[in-house]
Amino acid sequence: MLDTLKEKTGLKVQENVPLKNLTTIHIGGNARYFIEARDVHELLAVAKTVVELGVKFFILGGGSNLIISDSGFEGVVIKNESGDMSIESNEVMVDSGIKLPVLIRKLAELDMGGLEFLCGIPGTLGGAVVNNAGAFGDSISNHIKSVTILDHKGEVRIVLKNDLQFGYRSSIFKQISEHEKRGIILRVRLILRKGAREEIARKINNYLRLRADQPKGLSCGSYFKNPKIELIEKEWEQVVKDGRIPAGYLLEQINAKGRRDGAVFVSPKHANWIINKGKGKAEEVKRLAESLKAEVDRRFGIQLEEEVEYIGFD
């Protein structure tokens, strides 16, 4: 397989590469094969190869929303480092591997605004699209016109926003559990707005201030989605918004803060953040998360759903 990947992609292929330091929670085993795509052309070459060969793969962006198994991933990990962008009036075509902080800074320098609410999120644009990343009442889907993908049949297609099935922290990509069948996001066409650089900078600084009190440490950020509820208890009226109750609120009610399993623990500051003390294991994170889910279900009859994805688990 090693020689085949090298021959077909023309790129450097590494074996048994540690993945833990490529995730924000610093947990995970090794990639059996690891290929870095430095631009969208390399990404397309690798993507076409893995689709043609029918091998297991996943695209690694910023690693901010992943729990990778301690045993690693027995397939091909494609590190997406593509990051070019071009502007046409108020539309911007951007490679999927660009990191959100870099994208927002570059847009601000060009007086392009609209994505400031994503400030402080460490992932890539492609990951933001998959998860329909959002904050402060806005989400990336509100600013997307289309995405260019390589589908699971090996064809390059442009998919319009209305066909991406965006929902709360979800998209058509997230709804397909097998990465090999999702399609690979190559580029994203965004609709933004021209604005005064000073106003954009003010918004960026304001959002960064709002995030300043978030828990520090190695984590994935918010671990569980805020669940949709039908019946609103009287004591929940002040916290429910748009029919969703904060997962952090439910976890506080079961005294989740400070709970631990081995070297991972729930932040004493925010009940929906699981933090790695430094030598944490994926199994510890998963076990702690499952225990929290089970207790919330027993107490409230509400099933929490992970915002993070598990990679390499059976």
C-alpha cells in the first residue's frame, strides 16, 4: 500500500505517524499512513487516490473536534493544509484547509466581514462546514453559497447551500457516519460583506473578549451539543433558547464539574468541557463522556449527543 500511495499521489507518504499532537486535546494513537496535502491540487490528488483504492481514510484539519482512538487509525490520514483564497466582489473562494483564525485575519485585512463570530475557534474552514460551526447566534451556513467536493465516486462537484442539509451543528457531511462516503470538501464559496476595517477589528476584539473566560487547557471545546427539548420545565425557562437547553446546564445539575477518569476531567469552570491533564487516553475520555450521558438520561430523560467525532474506534 505504501508504494501504491506514493506512486499514485506523487507525494511523501509516512507510516505510523503520531496523531495526538495534531489534535487540540492531545490524545490519540498513530496513523498507519499519513499524507500532507499542502494545497488544493495535492488534496485532490490524494483524495482521488484513496477513493479509487477504496481504502479507509479521514481528513484531518485543525483537530479541534476529534477524539482519536488510543490504537490510532488503520488507514490513511490526510492532513489538509490547503489555504489559498480568491475574491470576486463580495464572494470569496477559499480552500478548505485554511485555519479559521488565519481566514478571519486575512478577510479583515481586505475589509471583508461576516465571520467574526468564529474568532477563537481553532479549526479549519472545512471542519467548520462539516459541523456547521456557530457561536453567538450565527453559524457558518449563513455565509455559504456552495462547496466544491470530490464525491465518494471520485467526481468533482459543486454543491449548493440548499443541498447541504445544514442544521444545528450538522450538515449532510456530518449525517453520513462513514468518512469514505461523505465526500471531501475541497473549496468553499462564501458570501461576505464589505465593511470598514475598524468596525471588523472592533467585532473581532469583542468576540475574543467574550471567549476569554472559557476554560484553559487541552480540550475539544464544547463536548456535547445543546439538546432540543419539547417539554420545558419551569426552572428551565431562563436557560432554554430556540428550543434548546444548554448541555452545560444539565451537566451542572448532576454535579459534573470536576469529575474525572484517569488523567481527564470535566472542567471546574464549565461542565461541558472535558480537559486532558496531559497524559489522558481516548478510552478515559469516552468512558467519562458515556457516564455523563447516562446520568443526564437517568435524571432528565434527555439523551446528550457528542459534538466531537470519534475516530478509529470499533
